[in-house]
Amino acid sequence: MTIECSNLEAAYSPALRRPILHNIDCKIEQGEFVALLGLNGAGKSTLLRSFVGLVPYKKGEIRINDTIMNPRTIARIRHDVGMIFQGGGLVKQLPAIDNVLCGCLSSLTPWQTLWGFPKKKRDRALELLDNFGIQELAYQTTGKLSGGQQQKVAIARALIQAPKILLADEPTTGLDVIAAQQVMEILARLHRDRGMTVIVVLHDLGMASTYPERAIVLDAGQIVYDGKCHNLADKFSKLNQPKTEENIIKTR
Ligand SMILES: Nc1ncnc2c1ncn2[C@@H]1O[C@H](COP(=O)(O)OP(=O)(O)O)[C@@H](O)[C@H]1O
Ligand SMILES: [Mg+2]
């Protein structure tokens, strides 16, 4: 599935004295693994959330596989796009398996969940946790798991609806090096083995140079670099300079 943004502009922010996102033009092809980078407040989370219709926009359009995002198409689009929110967005008091099962709530009717989730879904949730090596933690309270284990639960929750695109907002922030690598390996495997389109917001330029193939760098709500993950530190050193045409590097 492809994601295409044309001339996207999100709401004006009086505090920033500019739109939160503006002049966003990008196309992400089926099966790409993309890092979304930028300093704090650059607009990374806003852009990612706009791909699942969570951000009203003033101008431009977003097309997911040629379907224009609008109130009528959002539900269908959300079925194909899994999102891992910043911080995981898990219900900490629930067992891990229930958090995973929450990911398929939108595809089930109230009757189907009246006496708990169907066995097929429970089996699938356990299978996903098993894929990530944490099946034995399925019935543990999520809040008691380590940060890395919780992030795996959050990925399993996004995957249970079998999305074609996976969006992850800072899935490695706050994790130790090993756990962060494990999370990136999982995302890389989904991209490599299943051909999934993966877009991940990262803070760590080292991670961004190791796993994804393409980087999109945002600065003050605009795309300032879109290309290969080479010399990212160099791209970042340009971010605080006044924005002139010469500073806008666009290689694709
Ligand atoms: N709903 C909102 N209303 C007003 N300002 C917002 C809203 N969402 C985000 N912003 C502002 O837009 C800017 C970009 O936010 P965000 O996308 O969260 O940045 P990032 O994820 O790159 O750190 C920030 O300055 C933030 O304060
Ligand atoms: Mg953010």
C-alpha cells in the first residue's frame, strides 16, 4: 500500500505562529522502511497521526492506496494501517493478552465480545506474543512488564488486525540498547519478510542509519530532507540554520 501526501497543511498554531505542518509532499511506496526524523516539536507525531486520520488538515490531501482520506474512508483506511503510539498507549492494568486483543476491537461486533474475545483471536494474540518470545507473559499485568516487553505487546496489538502499513511513534525511546535493537529487528523483519510498509519515528540517528532505507527529516513542520539514510548527522547540523532555499535538501 502506498501513502501519498500532496501539499498537506495542518491547523495553524498561534503559539508557533505557523501551521503545525505545511507544504508536505511525499510518497511512500509499498514495502518501504522509512525513518521519520527531526528535533522535538518538528511535527513527526503529527505527520504520523495524520496517516490514520487523527489530524484535521486545512489544505492538500492524503491518499492511502489511492483512497483519499475523508470521514467516509477513515474506518476502511484504519483497518489497513496499524499504529503504535508514542509511549505504547497500553492499558497498564490489563493483562498483556487483553491489550493485544484490544487491537481487533474495531473489527468485532459488541455481540462477538460479549462473553470475551473469540478463541480464534485469543489464539492469534498468543501466537503474536510467541513470535516475540513473550508468550509466557501473556497473562501478566502489562504495567509490570519491562519497557521492551511492553513495546512488543504494543507491536502485537497493532499487528493483530493484520495491517498492511505499520506506523510506530518512537518505539525505542526509553529502552535500553538491547531492547531497542530487538524492537528495531522486529520492525525490520516485518518489512523484510512480509513486505510490510513500515514508518518509524526515531530519535536515534544510529538506529536510523542501521535499519530503515529512507529518511524523511522534518524541521518546523516542513520536510527538509527526503532520501537515503547516509550522513544523517550532517543533515541534522543544518536544522537550526535559517531556512533558505539552499538549506532545503531534496534528493528524491
Ligand atoms: N493538537 C495540537 N494543538 C496545538 N499544537 C499542537 C497540537 N499537536 C501538536 N502541536 C504542536 O505542534 C508541534 C509539533 O508537534 P509534534 O508533532 O508532537 O512534534 P514531534 O513529534 O516532532 O516532537 C509542537 O510544537 C506541538 O506543540
Ligand atoms: Mg512526537
